[in-house]
Amino acid sequence: MGLHMNTFEAIEARRAVKHFDSDYVIPEAEQKKLFELALQSPTSFNIQHWRIVQVKDKALRQQIQAAAWGQEQVTKASMLLFVCANIKAWQTPEKYWRNAPQEVQNMLVPMIKPFYEGKEQLQRDEAMRSVGILAQTLMLAAKGMGYDSCPMIGFDANKVAELIALPQDHAIGLMLTIGKAVKPAWPKPGQLALSEVLSIDRFQ
């Protein structure tokens, strides 16, 4: 897979790219590596809420593009992904700790259900946290391999849920395109100063 840029370079170089080379195909081995790296993302209680739908079918991509205001990256990028979450993943805690020492299982597994039970906002927030972390891992891994990406929420979520057969108790976190850029992103339109973002001890 050749040389990869370091983490700092990937973070600084990652941008939301809108225009991709429609002829470029990311090799299967690199796609697999991207997914393997994404699965290293952390999740609360190791619940691993994420579920990824990779859309390869060209006709389905066309339908999704129509539900995404015609945005060209939907059909032109090498990879089109929906990073989704199983909001009820917390209901099966045993499988996330099956390889842990028994004393760790005995301590952690009984904590999970009571933590989430009856707290629907927390369940959804937790799932979206997991989606966001996995998506950023994918984008940085892609950048490190020399590819660009675009995280997207500009689509009709209900229509897309129908098109990808989203199961009950699942939610779409975002759509993500990955491929070879043919045009750079716009210059950064206006970054907040660190002083506007960072407070020490309490909000200033």
C-alpha cells in the first residue's frame, strides 16, 4: 500500500472534497484495510454500535444521488458509505466482553443494561458518538493512504433509509464518500480561534 503520511499530516490535510475521479477504483485490499482500521475505533462499554453500508450498485447510487440533491460525489467517488448505528446494541452486552477474563465480564456486563435502559436520548447520543469517531477514523485513514473524503448529511434521510433497507432501531449517522480528488476543497472558510473554543476549568 505504499508510503503513508503521518497522523499529524493526515489531520491537517483532511478536507471535505466534493469532486472525485469517477474512473478511479480504490483497490479491494485498500478498502478492506480502511474498514479494518475503522473497526479499531473506541466505543463506550465496547458496544461497537456501528454498522456500515457500502453502496456499490450503480443504479442504487443514482437513486441515492437523487435523494441527495443531485450531489455529484454520490456517484463519482470510488466508495459510497453510510455509517449507521444499531441504537439497541447495548441490549446484548455479553458478546462484547466474551474474550475478557471472567472477573472482568462479571464486573462489566451487568453494568451495561442498567446504564442505558429507559434512557432513549442517551442510547441515541451514545450511538452517534460511536458513528462520529468511526467516521473520523475512516477519513484520517483514507487521507493517510492518499485518498480524500466528504462526510455528508445533505440527503433525505427517510428516502435513503428505505433505499438501503435500514433496519428498525438503527439510525443513519452520516453518508461518507471516499476516492481520488480531482479538485481541491475550497480554502477554509473561517476557522474559530482557539480562544473561542477552549476554556479552562469552566466556560468563560
